[in-house]
Amino acid sequence: RRYGSWCRGLAGIGAVLVRAADRLNEPECLLLAQQTARTCAALAPRMPLVTQCCGLSGVGDLMVDVAAASDSEEFRDAARTIAEIILTRSGGTWPRPVFPDADLAASSATWAGGSAGVLAFLRRLHDHRGPRLGLIG
């Protein structure tokens, strides 16, 4: 389940591939990023965390990256599905969710292991693109 993560797995590798496709003009890298994203989408329902670093928000950001790079509805749909999983696993209410941190015991405001990273993904999903925090530049 952690093989899909941004910090230790395919979502991080996929993010690099999307940037390589753009910066190096290597279309093969985008094809690899798409394959990586599909694998992450398949792993997502089994990933326990909603956070950026080892969880669903990092995978969701990859989906937004690949969707923007390939103009593909497949990856926009996958990003929306991941957002639904995140909201299902949150506490609070739908209008005011509370996102569990990496320990699954409390909520945190941090980017990598808390609500800031989750909200960054949800905002990018809503806007359909935009810079990913931590990868700007």
C-alpha cells in the first residue's frame, strides 16, 4: 500500500516523469507517468493515509499533474475518486472535514503529514491544475 506514495513510491516517481516529459521534451516519460498513475489509482483504495507524504493526497496530486500534461479525463476522474476517498476517511462533516494526520490519531496542520497537504491537493483538483506545492519552479 505504500508503494503508491509520493515520498517512497510511484507517485513521487510519476511526478518526476511528468516534469521530465515537459522539461526535456521526452514524450516517453509522459507515457511512463501515465502507467505509474494508473498503478497508483489501483493502489489508492488500499492506502490508509490521506496525507501528501505517504498517502492519498500525494497520489491525487500526481493525477492532477498527469491530467494537465496529457489533457486526459481518465486522470481527472481518478483525482476526483481519490478526493472522494479522502473525504470519506475524514472526520467532521462534508462541509467541514477534519483530516487525520500520519498517525491516524489526530489532525495536524503540516503539509507532508497533515491538513495543509490535503487542502493543497483539493485546491489543485478544483482549479484543474496549478503549481504543486514543494515542486514550484
